[in-house]
Amino acid sequence: MKNIFKKNYIATPAKNKYLGPCTMIAYKINAKMINESRCTASEILILVKTIKDPIDICLSQKKNLSKHKYFGSRRRIPLRLSSACVTGSLGDIACNCHNDSIKYLKEINSMGVGIFIYLPQEGFGRGLFAKIADHCIQNSVYTNNERDRSLTFEESAKLLYPRENYDIRRYRVVKNVFEDLGINEFPYLYLGKCGDKIKKIRKDSGLDII
């Protein structure tokens, strides 16, 4: 496979510890996409696992992955969207983000094919500063029923922000990226049990996803 250099993205073959051989894509998003999807950085990491060795998946052409053969006979392609978590990646035990990412990378590898997207949406899309503010509450406040248990990120965020605003992540950017890479028309199987997140992804991206 050759390295692919395009205006918005670069792709190269890679070997991931948990995913195995794959195609690694770095995708740049513009200011509008950042704002629409509440991203906290301008680059997205995409890992594509196919039934063959890493391939250029015809990135030089539109609708490059329209040939389903790259993903074998699966009716729906496994898909996981994970949000960036700097603190979790560095070992913070207040969340399980890092372990979740490893879990789903391994799951895609076991399925043989799939797509893993690492979105820059630190702190539910509110950023690292807000996340550390959540930490301040975690370190000083306890739940009413369990005085010995610190609050989770989600619980502390709800104290800082209105219930409907603590998670401001949106997924319009997924629509833009998938259309650009030619993978927007595939049926997907989402890896994860968060029903609200799946509904958001489906609404914002227009993907056929269950």
C-alpha cells in the first residue's frame, strides 16, 4: 500500500497492538465542523480493518469503499466512535475510556473487519478545562446515599451544567468524513450499548446504523 496524501486526510498502513493490521487515516476538519460537532481539536483518527492486508482502499477515488468486498460477507460493518480522553489515556482511574477503546479495538479485530473512529471531543465536547472542573467536584463531593464513593465524571458534570447540556457532543462531522471517504452508504452495526448516543449518531450523520 502506498501512503495517500489528500487535501483533508492522509492514510497509511499500520499495525495496531489491539486491532492488528489496518489502514490508519488522519482527517483534518474545518472550523465549521469543529463547531457543529463540538470537537475540541481539528484532527480525527480513523482506523479501518479490512479482510485483507492494509490496503489503500482506493482513497484516490470517490466512493472508494463502495465495493463491499473489503469487509467480507458481513451484512453490517462493525463501527465504534470513541471520544478523546487525555486523562484516561494517562491512567486516570476516574473513567474507563481507555479500557473501552481497547475493548472495542479487540472486538473489531475478532470480527475481522470494522471501523474505529477516535473523535476529539474531550470532556463530553466541553474540553479539558471543563473536565478538570468536574474533577474538582469529584474530589470534594460525595453522593447522598454512598458517602464513601466519589462522583463519576457524568455525575459531577450534571452538577456543573444543566442536565441536557453536560454532554454537548454532536456527530455531524461523521457525515462529512464518511461522505468524503466514500463509506457513508454502508449499513453499520454500532459497538456499544448507549442508546442515546446511537440515536444522536443516526440523527446527525444520516447513517444506517443499529
